[in-house]
Amino acid sequence: MDAENVIGMSNKGIIQSNKSSFSTLYRLVDVILITSIFFSILTMLGEKVGPEVMGILFVNIISYNICAEALDLYRSWRTASTTLMIRSVTIGWMISAFVTTTFAYLFPSIVNLDKFVVGSWLVICVVALTSWRVVFRQILFHHRRQGHNTRKAIVIGATASGYSLANQIIGNERLGIIFSGLFDDRTPNRLPDEMASQISGDIEDAILKAKNGEIDYVYIALPMSAEKRISQILTLCSDTTASVYIIPNFFMYNLINARWQNVGSIQTLSVFDTPFQGGSEVLKRVEDVVFSTLILILIAIPMLVIAAAVKLTSFGPVIFKQNRYGLDGRKITIYKFRSMTSMDNGDVVQQATKNDARITPLGAFLRKTSLDELPQFINVLQGRMSVVGPRPHAVAHNEQYRKLVDGYMLRHKVRPGITGLAQVNGLRGETETVNKMVKRVEYDLDYIHRWTVWLDIKIVLKTVTNGFLNKNAY
């Protein structure tokens, strides 16, 4: 298969189902429970544990996962009732248990297990699968009531649905969301009496709060007839790092990592969101720590050699530190081997160009081979960056391009990376035209939209197999 087809941009769908931020954890725990209970029962009842008994376990896990996906078992259960959750798990397990027992009946020579063993396993599993969910759910509720892992939210639109949503946020401490105001452009005399005194400001004030990083969630509760105004608000919100949600009954929009979400009994749609929440965030961090640790072990000696070469061939520090935007648009300091005689880090940063006089002879080689980026694996261990993600730009360049490219700031919904989807598709180096940056941002947003661990692995492999040389790196 052509590499471009493997890692290129995807146009599949624009709305994702409302998967739980802990979906990866739920899947992992389910498989571990089913497998461990299976082997525990075999051991306790004196059954032989060998390859011949693996068939029934394999059939059960596959059938249960298919049922779980069909029943949307790994969606967010944050606001759904515990009874409904238990019922859904039980139904999914009963269907998979039927498939399992049918397989055991049709292929007794393959299964070769006592009926009591199979029956005990199926009964204990359904109790375990429901029980651990109930316990984990209560732990999450307690954690949020204590004020941990909270987020700040505002509602734009003093409508009936907006007012109800605000009440749901205020009345549900277990959500871990702090309500920070209701915003509307209308004058008090045009608002319902019960809402007129509760307006915190106009929509411009709301956007300013989001731009200043004071707000994590923006909920838009405007009526469907305000399509043009909603479109304007979405454009303004794309210059922030807030997660944006719309209360349904709305027009279709170019959604980024969109998913359904419930706040109390009110359903909203995430428009600008991050794929790294809960279990996915933990998985991404583990991936970064493992990758960066292994790579740093391999490159420790080459880095010492490069550091000595930089020091001996030009005047100045070995490491160049520069401020860039990181996760949620917060400033971070990244490390590079110094490759220039100047170290721009202010309001104006000139991009490196071909035959740039500021680049040292050794620096030209380091930049061409990307060896100047190696210290950023330390940034990954610090948690400032990821191995894979949108490449970070100098703060001055961010401020320039956020005014020219729609959705530019959405790149910062994830940690910046040492390599990324745009880079392995040839978009690296100087962006002398706005169109080049537009294309780079398109790849970055596509990466955010469809992130998986496997996509990260493919990007890393393509980075390695293509080599580090790049004709656009000056």
C-alpha cells in the first residue's frame, strides 16, 4: 500500500460517537477480567490449562467486544443512570454468553471443558463486569465532588435550553464543571424575566474569556434560526483553545474531533475538542515516556558529540531555548541544539531561509538532518511535548498565523510533537506562503481528528524510514 494512502489525510465522517474518555481503560479492564476469571476457574477446578482451551476464550472476547460496540457500551456514562449501565452490560454479556455456549455445543472436541466450568465462568464474569463499573463510577463521582479535575464552563445564549443547561451544570457537582456565566448579546428588556438578571456579559465578553484561557468549555445554546451568528461564534472560538459544544438542533459545520456529550439531561455536541481525555490521555503519555526513554538511551552518546561540536565550532551556548505554544495555548520552553549565531525569542522571529547568513556551518548540517531537534526528547519526558503531534512554532509566528489561518489555534488541543502528520507528508521547513501553512494546519487538525496509537507508530516509522534529510529544512 502506498505510504500516502496509509498516513495521508482522511475524509471519513465528521462526527464521532460519544465515547467515554475512559473507553480505552474500560476495554482493557474488561478483557483482563474475562481472561483472569477464566484461568482462575480452570486452576481452582483442576482443569488443564493449555492451548486447547483458548478457543472458547477467544470466541467469547471477540463476541463480547462486538456486542459492546453495537450497544455503545464504551460511550460516556457520566450522566446516564447506573441501572441503565448495568442493564446494557448484562445484555451485551448475555448475547456473548449465548454465542460462547453455542460454540461449545457445536465444537465439543475443540472446547473440551466441563459444562460447570463454562457456566461458572459466564456467571462470575457478568457480576465482575458490572461490579467494577459501579465501583469505578462511584470513585469518579467522589473525586469530582471534592473539586478535583474540575473545568470552567460558560453558556452562550440565554435561551430555554441554555438556561436548563446552566442549571444542570450547577446542580451536578459530580460532573466536575464550574459554571462561569451565561452570555447573550440581547439587551435585558429583550430577555425572559428569569434570565435578565443572570447575564454575565455579551458574546464578545465570552469570546474574550476563552481567548484569555479562563474557560475550558463553551456551550452554544442559540436557536437554529441564528445559523449565521453561530457560524461567526465558531470562527471566533477557533482562535481559542477552549472545547466548544453546541446544543443540538443545529446546522452542519466543519467539526474537529466532534462527539456527543451529555451535561445532566441536556445533550450537547463537541465541536472543537481533544482526543486525549481520561484513558486516552494516559495511553498517549505512556507512549511518549516509553518512546522518548528508549530513544534517549540510544542517542545519549551522539548528543554528547553534537554538544561538543557546537561548543567548539561557534561562540554561544550549546542549547537554544525558545518559547513556543504548548497544550491549550500555554507557553512552554523547548530545547534545540544551537544552529545559528542569533537566538531570536521575542516578538519578531525571522524564519530561517535558504543560504541564511545566521546559520553556522555545523548548524546547516544539524538542521538539514534534524539532529538539532534531538534535545526535544527531554521536553517529551518533561511532559511539555509529545513524540508525535503538530510541530510547535515560535510564539511570534503563532500570533502571525492565527490571524491568517482559520482554526490555527486548534492545533494546540494536543501537545506539540517532534514529528507529525504534516512533516511526514513533506510539509516541513520554511512556510514562505500562507497556503503552505494552511496545508500544514489541515494535516495537524486531521491528526487530532483521527488520532490512534497505531497512527502514531506509522508516523514514527515513516519518519525513520524516510530518513531525517529534508530539502526544505534550512
